[in-house]
Amino acid sequence: MLEGIFTFPMARMIDATIFPQSAHTFSAGSTVVEPHQLGDTTRRVHYLKEGTSQPPSISLLEFQPTSDHLQTVENPLTLATIIAKLHDTHECSSLTLNVPLSWHNADQNTLDALTLSLENYQTVYAALELSYRAEAEEIPYYIATIPSENITGTSPLIPKVNAQALPPSFLPPTNTLVGFNSQSTAANSHQLLLQWGDSLVPSFSLLQLILLEDIALEEITIALGEFILLGDSGPILKLNEFGAYAGPKEILPAHALTPRSADYPWAKEAQFKPIVSLSANSETTLSSIENLGAIHAAPRTDFLTTYYRLPRWAELIVLADIAILFAWFLEFRPLKRHVYFILTLVTLWPVLVTLSSFRNMWMPASAAFTTAIVGWLVSFFFAPLVSMAKSSSDTSLEPATED
């Protein structure tokens, strides 16, 4: 019943003065309200703090090309050996791969060895170039997608893809998911989302951040054209209408993440973090660092508060009390009546703010103010009638005087 009032622009402006709203600055001290449906009775509000100034906790490895044309590992067996050593010898648990995964005339045994080495990891995220073609492909099972139930809003300007520029030469295991690389969106290096059919595909840098935050794809919430929430305590990424990152783009210092050569064997004392990122060359490493560094430093959730809507019966009592109070004001003279109306309207605001701030309860403030304002306007018509009726009653009660 009251939800309809909540949809008018003026009503939303009134409600914004009472209940925490999503800020447009995405800075420390501002708030972000999780997407919700019109009839939802709860509101989850994220209060933001400054993003981290520490570099991502990730080890970078890059291959050293033997010629200007070599952009990937020479054969899958080399990649499989490095991946296996990282897991077995250095106890790395998660891996991100920014290397092309396609080889001409690759031996099936070496491809099987690569698959087996990937299966040992808890999570593997890889990067592929996606494109748009006249003949669309079915989206493969290994392409990462955001669950549709976690997405609200529409954004028709998000770039569309429907094919892989260079598919993998093998079938990735189930623990391996693929996002798009920077070559997929040459126009915007900070693109976070692409649309493939009805699905949204995350970028490789967004997958890296998800891995660093130790959350699953199912824990991401997206309000298209507004923001991406990474869990209950992770970064909050501001989005534009194109699905690109629109927040402050922090630049990591050159010494923050120093890549090392992926050529094996490494020194015996080599230490690796649990998450390792393997890049095809220095160019892809630099691109990965820039993109990941920008979103890793985004503002984060300081604390999360859940607000619960008043029960329907309680809201009706509040509105009935306002209506009865304003009906009582009809008995007063015009000046006193209008003063009481104004005092009531002014008092409503701190009452509703207190309800929201200290009791974590809320109701559509526009409903209360609309009831009060309508009552005030109606008084201009009914007050004279009440006054006339009262005068008539007083006259009829006066004793008749004898001549």
C-alpha cells in the first residue's frame, strides 16, 4: 500500500533526507545501499572507508620472449611444469594466467599434463581475448559469468562480445574460469564488464581482485551503471554506463610489485605468495598491474548496517496518529492551528531520523509527510465548517432571554 508513494520523485527526495542513500562520491564516510526490490523490507547499507594503500598480495611471474614475435609459452609442457612446481614445491594455492592458452599442433599428452597441473589448484583464473563476430558462439562453460540474480538495473551501452578470438587448445578443468583481457577492450583499459548474450563476463583484473578478497563470484552484487560490491567487506567499485571502472585510479609505485622471470628453475630460496599471477611478457604484466592496482585501492566497506522496515500495523498507527492529531488541530483558531501544523512537520523529521539511526528501523518518510501535508491542506476547507458547527452548537446551548 505504502510502496507506491515511494516511487514519486518528490517522495524519493523526502526519503533521502531521512534514510541513508547511495552517495555519488564513493569516498570515505559516504554510503552505498545494496540493490533491493520495491517490496523488500530490509535495507543493507555499506558505510565506506579509504581503500588500502598496500599493494596486492600477489607474486608476479613473466616469461621472457626469445624474439619480438613470441607472445606466449613455447609449448604447453613448459607451462605445465612451471604450474606444477609452483604448487608442489612452493605451496601456491591459487593462480591467475594472463598467457594465451592456444598452441598449433600441440601434443595431446602435453595438453593433458597441463590440465592435470591446473587441477591441483584451488582456484585458477585465466585471461582470453573476446570479440564480436557476425556468427555468435555459445558461451563456453569455462567463461566466468556473474549470476543474473546478483545484477540489478540495465545498461545497454556495455560493449558486447560473442566469441573467443583464440580459444584454448584444451578443455580447462572445472576449477578454471576465464575473464576477458585488455586486448578485448582496446578503447578502455579499465573495462570491468562485457556482455555475452544475456550474461555479464568479468574482466581478468576483476577476477584477480575477487581472488585477493577470497570471495566467490556468487558474492558479487552489481548495480549496472552504479557500482560493484565485492562481498560484505571488500572494495566497492564505481561503474559508469559502459561497465567500466569510474572511480579514482590509483597508480601503484614501480617498486610495489616487481615481477620475476618465469624461467625455471628459480633460486632455491625463492619465496612466493599463495596467489601467483603468470603473464606472457612484460607488456601484459604492466597492463595487469595497472588495472589491478586501480581497483584494489578503491574505497572499501568500513561497516555494514541492516535496517528493518516497521511492521505494516505500526506504520498504519503512525499515519493514523498524524491524521487524528491534525483533526484535533481543526478546533483551534487559524494562527494557532497553522503554528501547530508547522511544529508537527518539523518534529516528524527528528523522530524518523532517530528511528532510523538508533533503532535501525525505517518507514517511507514520504508517507508520513504526505499524510501531514494533506491534512494541513484539507484543514483550509474543513476548519471553517468546524468553526461554524461549533458556533452553532454554542448558540443553541445558550438559554433564551425573556423580554
